[in-house]
Amino acid sequence: MSDLTSERIAAIELIIEEYQRLVNHNPEKEEYKKLLSYLFDVNSDGFRHSPNKIIQDEFFNRYLNDKTRYVCVMYTAYLIDLMKANDQIEGIDRFPKKELPKPEYKPIVKSIEDTLALLDDDIPF
């Protein structure tokens, strides 16, 4: 069974991988640049949060809220956004979409009489 520390370490390793993947794409979209601005000094050993207090606050307000009180969940939410950004650039769609409502099927034959009438008709071929 895993613990919070090992989950946090795993999330950080994945963040570094996805972050570097996004950097290699050299993104032009502001949304992607914003994701990259949240961290700096990213290397294989780890990363630091942006030294800019405004950007730090924006990161924590975006990823650390009532739903995500734990740091590992916060980093996982950030990781998902990095993955989505990379996937959009690469044209990959790995995240499930909302299930569409099932269409309503109407029966062709409404009653037994209609069925018998179809059987009695001559087939035109």
C-alpha cells in the first residue's frame, strides 16, 4: 500500500517529465506559457515554485482549494493540466469525455396488426 510521501514523489517525477515535454514543444499559447510559469529551476532532482509571489498565489489558488487540500492532490491536478496541454499540442485525446445521452429508438412496427400486415404484403422484388 502506498503512502502520501511516495505518491507525492511519484507525482513530482511525472510533473518534471511532462513539464520538460511541454518546454520541448516551445508553446506559443498563453495558457501553456502560464502552466510553465508556475515552476522554475526544473531539473531531474526536482523544481521550485516561481519566486514571483503573484504567480505563486495564482498557482495555489488554482490547484490548492477545498477539494484538493493535500499537496499530492494539488500536484496531481497540475500534472493533469500539463498532460492535457501536451496532448493538445500532439493531437492526442486520452482523457474520457462526458457520456452522451443514449438516443431514443422508436419501433418501426407499433402493433401486432402492423407486423401481420407487413407479412401479408407482397415483397416487391
